[in-house]
Amino acid sequence: MRSLKWLGGTAAVLLSLLGGNHTLAQEKVETKKAVKARLETQKEGGPYREAARSLFGARVFEQAAISPDGKKVAWVEPVIKKNGMPTGDTVIYAADSEGKGSAKRISAGTGDAIFAEGSVAWSPDSQKIAFISDESKKGQLQLYVINAAGGPARKLTQLKGFLATPGWSPDGKSIAFLFTENATRAAGPLAAETPETGEIKDAFFEQRLAMVDAGGGETRQISPTDMYVYEYDWSPDGKRFAVTAAHGNGDNNWYIAELYTLEAAGGEMKTIFKPPLQIANPAWSPDGKQIAFIAGLMSDEGATGNDIFTVSTSGGEARNITPGIKASPSWLAWAPGGKRILFAAYAGGDSSIATVESATGRVENLWRAGESISSGNIFGYVLSVAADGKTVAVVRHSFSTPPEIWAGPIGDWKQITKRNAALKLAWGEAKSIEWKSDGYDVQGWLLYPRDFDPAKKYPIVITVHGGPAWIARSHWPDALRDFATGLSGMGYFVLYPNPRGSFGQGESFVRANVKDFGYGDFRDILAGLDAAARVAPIDTNRAGITGWSYGGYMTMWAVTQTNRFKAAMAGAGLADLLSYYGENKIDQWMIPYFGKSVYDNPEVYAKSSPIQFIKNAKTPTLILVGDSDGECPTPQSYEFWHALKTLGVETQFVVYPHEGHMFVDPAHQRDVLERTMRWFDTHLK
């Protein structure tokens, strides 16, 4: 049910940490070579291959970072093979933010050697760049510093474990970063879980805040050993940090994290605020007196949304400065002077950037559009802003425009890269549509078939986003997270609904599915199907549904509640919320949504469990999952498949080896795409 927490590593590092050769497990073991051969010889593969080229060929930038003086922008992009598949490595480039001149590569190595490099951080004087690279040992990241003007990189660390999120001190003398010592895998539960044998204990690694002098020296881990640190921000004087952290299991306890301050010299952490729900994005005010943050109901670490709060650095009551806002702020930073906060938000189905006065709560909108923006984090708006608070670097993309780096004053950006200029659309036009459901205003994106003919009627597939606290936006699809878009190129409408529980319409809308999974939110989705049919020539007798995570759950729920769908694909779904509570690695997320644990109130979990209604199922259902998924474990999918098979419902079940909740092997991502399209083609055409 979570979203990707990408902390500066790359697919290559993830694969190295996960280990093993990745072959596809299905009815029989099928090698990568066999998968490739099957795809190349598939007679109806033309439309699929064209969609795959657009999905896999796009450079989905990991990061865009603008220098504090606003004159330079650096970015991280993947290395793509000639066949359009990513290699898993990444490279860093830097260029003039005005778009003048050519880009220069930044690397810890020499010549044309390629590594896994990223997590760019500019020094306060804009003269140096800190970054993370595995140049010295494949699979092991280290921290480096290089002069922005050129010259060799200097390695600052010699560590064993996982490094992420470097950040310079205000005086430029030190660099902080997050460090998980001796980690066996990437941080966060999206990565494949390490197999457990023998006596099972609640074992975990602690992600601590570490620091090293920018000129080199010993690394100092400054946060306590019994705390897992998620995010941090330097105080203006460089003497303290604001951090979000929790005791115990870091993957699970993000949901109960608190706001602390920590001396840069180390020592005990001081509690500043204990939120009733989730907390993210701490930011220290320029005068050092306040800390701003985002708090509210969030189902996934890294997928931030809800209201903006401020609290005194000495502690006390936090103040909500955006109460009732009809949007979901997702990132913030203090503007110069400390009177206003710059923030990005999900607004309806759009992206927006605005400011809010910290004293009065007055909001001023600066920019809004039906597209996606970020600094590279594909699951959230994490802008990179210069010291003037006005100049930013962003990755912009939409259903009609592939990702590129842009920089400049907000809303007046100049395009810096043209890496995806040769890509062509393999899908149709996208339109934002709205409908009413139980008194709620609901929004979604309707993707038209490619080569649309208004005289024809077309099948439709609904794809439900993960979360549930997340949002479908206009975006350039990629194979990592959007396996349904290719259907548009094969003659389908595709609907991306944002039912209650989604970001975009304020906190009350996000909380509207609490203790109500599968009921009001599902009614919103069905109403969206009817709304789409009112505005477009859709054959509702040829409707399908799909999704991953919460979307996989909603797919399992849908086929047990209605026969309106003629085909379904459930990715990493949840069949039985009662057993799921004891199987998953992040049960803390469930308490805010269900009120109590499953042991205290099993009824509320049972009423929203698809398996309780399994005898209603008649829809042919494809089920996909990774064998090491700690968020939506494999047994949930197995249980649903077993029930469908026993009841004589057409079904197919594929388990992918060495994959967690978010697949990292491109061959597996490609198979999910191809297999999903073939499944719907078989049953809806």
C-alpha cells in the first residue's frame, strides 16, 4: 500500500543488494531470453512493442537540483540501452539554468565509465556538489564532493551500508546524510524483503543521521542508536537539526514518527511534537524560531499530503495554517524572510505551487496546471528551490509531454534537457473529467484510445491508484508504475479515478474512506465508469479493472461485489484484511484507517475483506505479485487465486522472484505490461 521511497540509490544498487539472477516464475520457469523471444515472435505484438518503447524508452529523471544562486542546475538520469531498456546505472549532469551552453557530466570516476550516481546536493556557495556514487565498489555507495567548475571528485566516506540524502551545513563546512550501517538491502519496505529462517525476531536496521567534514575525515553518527531517522533539516545557525524519527522498526514505525530536535554535536533528541497522525517534510524557519511540516492521514512514507503546520522550536502546540484548503500540500520550504512558506500541492487533478503566510494563513497561488512536477521523486512533489525562494528546478511531464528538466522563476521555466524529444505517443488524448458521488465532487483522468474514431464504441479499463492516500495526475507513463497506459494504444479507454481517500481535495476528502474501505470509494469508482460513458463512446459491457497495492485490493474487491467487469488484473492486492494484519511488515498504517488493531475490532476488517464475498466472483482475474513483498505479501494473492480456482473462476497467478512491492527488474516490469495487455485483449476484445 506504500509508494516508492527513493533515497538516492539506483536500480543497479537495489539489484546488487537484493542479489541473485532475476528469472520469471510463472506456470513454469521462463528465462529472460525466453521472455524476449516470445515477445519478438508474438504476432499481435506490434502495438505492444510500440507502447513498450514509449514506456521503457523514456528517461525518467531521478532528480533535478538547482544551485543556491540559481545559475546552475544538476540532474540525475538513467542510462538507456539501444533496445530502450534501462541498464540500472545513472549519470549526473550539470548545466546553465538559462539553457545556455552544453551540459557537463559530474562523476566520481574518469573517462566514460558508468556507475550508479545520484543524490545531488549543492554547497551553500554554489561552488561544490556533493553526491553519492558506487564508483569504488559496485553496489556500495559512498559520499563524494566535486568542484562544480570541474576537477576530480574527492571521496569523503568509507562505509558499509546504505547512504542517502546528503545535505550541507549552512556554513558549508559539513555534510549530513542518512546512513543505515551494514544494511542488507535498500531502506524502506518497497525493496524485496530478506528471507527469514530460524527463530524469527522483530529485527531491523536503524537509519541514523551521520555527518562528515566537507574536507574529509571520520564519519560521525550523531543520532541515538535506538532511533530511526526519516527526514532532517539543518537549523539556520548549523548547530541543530529538526528530524522526524521513531523508535524501533523503521519501515513500520514511520506512521508513528515524531518531530525532534538534535544537537549537531550529537546526544539525546528532544521531542518537539507528537502528531496524532503522520508527519513529513520538517523545515526550520530562517529566524530559527519555528519548524514547519506537513501532517495528516498518509498511507505511504514518501507520498506526502495534507495540511501545513508550524510549531515553536521549543515545543508546544502545533498550529494548522492551511485549515480547510481544497488541496493537498505535498512539499514545503520557507521563503526568504521567514514570513511565508512556499509549497507544492495536489489541487484537484492538477499540480500547483503557492505560498502561505505563516502568521495569517493567507494563500497566494503562483502556478497551476494539469501536469506533473517534481525534482525527480516520482511519487511526490519535492521541488528544488534556489536561495531567492523564486527560482526552481523541476521535472515536468504529462500524458502528452515526456519528462524533461526545466528551470527558472516559478511558472516561467526554460527547458534545459531534450532527452525524450524523439519519443512518440503510443496512446491517445487525456481529458480531466468530474462527477458526483454521494455528494462528493470526484475527479479523474480519461485517456482516449489512440487513433480515436468517435463513430466507434470502445472497451474501457479502470486503473485504481495505490495508497489509498495518493492521486492520479496527468503524467508520462513509465513501466515502473503504469502498466495500463499501453491499453490506450491498443484501442481502449483508460480511466484513472481519484475516489474519496485520494489527495487533491483537502484532508476531509482524504479521511472519507476511514473504516469504509470498499464501500464509498468503490461507489465513486463505479460512478466514474458511468460518467466516462456519458462523455465518450464507451461500451460498458466491455469494462475491466486493474491496479497495484490499494489498486490491487480494489480490483479484488470489485470482482466480489459486481459482475460489471468482464476482466481484471490484481497486482499485489489484499484478499483478507484480517490475515493481512499479521502478515505484512507495516501494520502501523492500518490503525488510523481502521480505528483499532484487528485483535480489538476484527469486524471492521472483515467487512472490507474481498475473501468474505468470494463466492460472488465470476470475473476472469489475473493476479501478479513479487515473492518478497513485505507490504502486500504473496499469501494474500495466493489465497485469492486459490479461492477463484476452487470456485471455477478463470484465473492466472504469476509470482515474480526476488521482487518486493516495487519491481526493479526491467524484464519483470515488461512482462507485467505485456501480460496485462494480453489478458484484457483476450477478455474484452
